[in-house]
Amino acid sequence: MEYKVVPFIATLNQQKETSDTVADQLEKVIKLANLKGWEYVRLESVSTYVQAESGCFGFGGKPGYVSSYQMVVFSKS
């Protein structure tokens, strides 16, 4: 079995759109992959730790933080 993972970043104008917009965006990603022979498996959340930056001589440094990404998993037999 073969797998393919692609990032999914939804965009939403909260003043004009609803969560249906996000659902439509995900549906389009799934349908496009399906046309290419890929079958949707699931949506996964992947978290990673971004290292802190010390800055120059300690000035302008940024603390480390955790960032999360949504990944769409597809499979093909």
C-alpha cells in the first residue's frame, strides 16, 4: 500500500463565512486527490516544537513554542 500526506490549511473570513467554508475546502482537497486515484484515510494533527531564538547578544530573542499542522492522509493500493 502506498501513502500520500498533504498539508491542509483552511482559510476563513469569520465575518462573512462559516465552518461550512472550511468543510468545502477540505472536500475539494479530497475530491482532487480522489480523481488522481488516492483514497482519503483521515485528517491528522501534527505538532512540532519550534526552537527558541536567542537574538543578538540576548536582545530580540524569541521563546520556543509548539506549532500544530493539519495533514490529510491518502492511500492507494
